[in-house]
Amino acid sequence: MNAESAGNSNTMNYNSDGSFDVGLWLVNNYNWNACSGGSAPCGASANLQCAIDVYNWGGRTWKFWSTCAKCGVCNSN
């Protein structure tokens, strides 16, 4: 959570592929339809719930976060 957002719940990160991430957990806009009805999960609880969903979709691992390799946790839960 602290890798890119630095603990800022209002963080927005633009990615080189044209997508973007929002909130503490930097949930990518590719996931918004499935986890928040198509809206940006900007509120803390919505962002956390989307992060939990993405974590579960990844087999209860962090592999869907771009920073997982930096932290060495891509295949850990």
C-alpha cells in the first residue's frame, strides 16, 4: 500500500498503457466494472473492497499489483 500511494487515499497514478490506478491500494481502472460497478473506488472502504477482490482473483496473491516484484510478494499471500 505504501509503494506508490505513500499512504495517500487520494492518489491517482497514470500507467504507460493508458490505464490508471486510484486510492490507497491503487486499483486499476480495468477492474472497476467488476469490483465497483464501473465507478472509481475512491472512498477508502470501496478501494479496500476492490483491492480484496483483486487479491482474491489473483489466487489470494499480490500478483496483479505492479509493485509485487519490487516487494518480492507476487506469489505470496
